[in-house]
Amino acid sequence: MGMKRSTLVAALVLAGVGMGVGAFALLRPRPRLEREAGEVGTGSLRAGAVSSPGAQRRWKLTFDARLTERRSGGPEPVTMTMTGEWVVTTVAARADGYDVACEVVKPRVTGGGVPDVKSEEVAALERRMGQRFFVSYRADGAALQIHFPHAVDPGARNLLQLIVTDTQLVRPAAPATQWTAMEHDGTGTYLAAYHETAPHQLSKHKLKYVSVDVAPGGAKPGERAPVVEVAVDASARQLTLDDAGGILTFEGGDTMRIDLPMSDGAISMRVSARLSDVHSGRAPELIGALERERATLDTSGIVTHAPDPAEEEARKDRELVAGASLDGLLSGVRAKSDDTAVRAKLESWLRLHADASAPTTAAVRAAPAGPVTKALTEALGRAGTTSAQLALCALAREDGLPAPKRSDALVGLMLVKHPAVETTRAVMALLDVGDPVVRQAARFVAGTLARGVRQASPREGEALDRALANRYAAAKDVAPRVELLGAIGNSAGPLVFPAVRAGLGDRDATVRGAAMRALRLYEDDAARELLAGAITKDADATVRATAIFAAGFSETLEPFLDQLQKAAVQDASEFVRNDAVTLLARHRNDSPELTERIDPTLARVAAKDPKPGVRRLARAALDGAAR
């Protein structure tokens, strides 16, 4: 597991990554659960077996989790066992559902696989695990919503919710001995099968996940969203019930395999729970407790509970720079500007300390232009704080500073994820600066900022786009048109699209090529149609090759497939055919349909292209050779 972590962190990994695919999950409501039709039999279990408000049950709880990285030489498995008393009290009942209060009384946590765990960290986790929370169920027993006190952290939420979802019993609509149900847990929606093996005895098996909840965000334009695959390798639960259909005992769990897109190999996850020694009673003081306490609760669907992104980033930053100093980090960058570890620590320090921006810009002024100043300005840009952005703007505006340093400062602004209004306006003021190096950097940055602020600050994005479009319309020479199309391509906004279209009709091939590159980030049909046409129709081979390059940014090859196949076979230019074959080969395995359509073209090129290099490239793609 690399760095030192507490048992709480291990618990979050177990419950969040293992059961909720935590790094990719969104905190969002679930769609309504739907049951599948089951086999109707003579059993007595049915929906509606809800305890009256105030009814309470207490079980002895044992909960075990084990996470293993399934790769050779992987780290020691992370294990966790929690024991205590699981207390469930009905606090409200309705025709369509009911609410319960849940609590682990006297939780005790032990584990392994995480080094240097302090006893006070374990004690803190146990205190958090012992807080009362609430669950809202549908009438058939499916968990729909969960309500945690504000202070319960995501790791504890995931573990407590896992106990809830792992032990849920979804009853059939009519008496049955066998039935299936669609249920939710922190991972997604899965199909569960129930079987009444004997009077008052059930077996439950999680058959498969029909959907996995992952975050679609985080992918850059032209990249696919992360795909997480979850397979149920083993699943078995045994339940005994009382005459009313309530749980007396519960034992069992799952073994699952999780394939994460940024993980080296799969993760194996084993979770099991045991409820025994049930005691029944009443707690009338808890009737209506959910409604009374709503102001102190966070309500969500059954989801993986992720930390607040800003809080989690700050936590990681503090962990990364523990024991460091700003002077030491600046000295480290000056001594070895390509040291990614030192640069990452400086970035974290800048995020944590607003007053660190001034000494960092002073270091930029003092250092010779080159790798050191680039490393410092990139750290400021990646830190992205308001103070860091203002520091970079100040460097970019400083007339007495050498142009390369001013350009470095502007390039640093391209790394800012959330540009401030002050940043966009500072860059706007530099679009016509006299120094050509600074001016070009400012224009490229303006396009990037326009794209970055378009959703959060539409007015600022539009102002930048209009400024670029107006300058393109006024440009008389090839060089400024090419420069501005580069900036416009970074924006890819609707207001600058007419300028791109105008560039595509320019008599100069250099301008047309720049316009082709500017289309790479557009995702609408009009842009794709223009690119597709240029792949085969532009008179200049360089422009045709640039169109193929821009088409490569698209998530799907379908809009360009016919033109790429034609170019691969018929284009007069060897490098255009080469580029077309390369792009076809890159996407030939995207789907069986694409393979079926692309392979005949590659086979024809491999057999008949006049150039041996192009033939070899196509043959290698067909043979599956890495290129």
C-alpha cells in the first residue's frame, strides 16, 4: 500500500474501492429499484413484514473484509475485522416503506496489512463507527436511502452502509420459495437470488452486477471514461427467520474481482458478515427520530461515499509535504528541476500556503530562463490557487522580465483547472502585447482559458472567444492567422467556429492545416463533417494528413471511417496513407463491427501498397504486432 495509512484509510479502501469502486464513484441518488419476477411457490415469506415503530433488535456482529491485489509481488493483503452489537430500531412505518435507526454498539476494529497503525487512530475509527445513523427502506426490504450525521467521515460511512446492504433481505411481492431481486450496494445494481431451503431458512446468492456506478468525469476530451469491471467469483449467505419473517441469524458474504482502469491487475475483495444471538426489545424514545434529527444528517442514495474533493486534496497535500519546508523545496527545484517528487511537493505546498506564491515568483525572477523557471511556473499553475494564479499573471505582465520567463508564466496558467476571473482578464490584456513570444503564448492561453471557464463563467469565456475571433477577422497575413487558429483550437467554442470554417477555405495550405488542427476538440457533427471531407478532398497532402491527425482526437472513428479507408488505399502521398493506416489500426479492436470493416482495408494495403513501409505497417496491425 506504499505510504503510511491508518486503519480508517484501509477501511475506506476496503469499502470504497472494493465494494464501491471508490475512486470512480459519484455521490448521487440511485434510480428506483425494480424487482424481477420470481418463481411463485408455497412459501410464507412476503413483503410487508415490518416491525412497528419502536421495535428494536440487537445482534452480535462480526464483520470481516479482506482486499488483495492480484498481481505477482503485490503488497500484503489488507484485512479488517469489526465486532460489536448491531442494533436496529424501527422509527417510522408507511404504506410504501419504513425507516430504521442503526448503530454499532461498542465497535472493536482489528486488522492487518497497513503498517504503523497507532492505537489512537484505531480508537478514533471505533468512535466514528459507533455513531447512530438511519436507513429508509422500501416495503419489501430494499434499502433506498441512508442518513448519516454530518460528522461521520466517508470511510466510516462506507463500512456502515456495507453492513446495511450486505444484510438486506428483499422479500417477494407474493408468497414464494424462490425469487430474484434487483438490489443496490455501493458498487451498483446487482441481481440476487433467494431460495427458501427449509421453513424459516433462506439462502441468498449475489449472481452478478448488471451495472456498476462509476464517475463519467475525469476523462480528457477524446479519451474514454474509466471502465470498471466487477465480477462475483463466489457468493453465499444463510439466513434464519422468525415467524414474522424477521432475521434471527445471518452469515455469509461475497468474493469479488474488481478491475480498475488505472490499476496494475485486478483487486480481489472478500466481505462477510455474521449476525447472531438476537435479542428483541423496544426503544419508544426513538420513534420519529429521523424526522427530528434531519437537520443534522446528510441524506443520499446507496452510494460510495467519497471525501469532499477539496478536503481530500488538502489531506494528501499535508501528507506529502510533512517535514518539508518551502526553502528546501525551492532549493530542490533549483538543484534538480526534473525531479517530479520535489515538483509535486512544491505544488502541494503552494496549495496549502497562499503566502508561498510570492517567494516562488521571486525564485522565478532570480533563476535563468529555462528548466528551473518552467518547473516553478508549472508548480504554480498546477497548484491553481487564486494567489498562484495572480502570481503568474503578475509575472506575465512584468515588462522588465525576459520574454521566455513571461511565456513560462503564461504556459503555467494553461495548467490551472479553475481559472479566476482576474486571470482571464489579465490574459486578455496581453493578446496584443508587442513581444511576439509573449503575444503568442497569451493567445494560446486565452483559448485554453476560454474552454476552461465556459461552463462556470460563460461571460468570461465568451469575451475571450470574441477577442480571438475579432483578431482573426482582422488578420491580413498568414502568420497571425495561423497563430490565432492555434489559440482558437484550444478553445473549441461555438463563437470561434466561424473563424475555423473561414480558415478551412483559405487559399494558403498552412492556414487550412491550422484550421484542421483547430477542429480536433470539437465534438459536433458539423466539425466532424468538415474533417471527414478534408481527409480525401483537400488538394494539399499536408492538410489531408493534418485532418487525419485531428480525427484521431475523436472518441469514435465512425464519422471518418469511409474517408480513412479511401485515404489508406488511394491517397497519392505515402505519409497520408501511412497516417490513415495508423489511425485505422489504432481503432480496429474498438468493436467487432469495426474490426470486420477495417481488416479488409488493412489486408488490401498490406498486399498492394507500392511502398514497403506502408505494407509492413498494415501487416503488423493485422498480426497484432505492437506499433
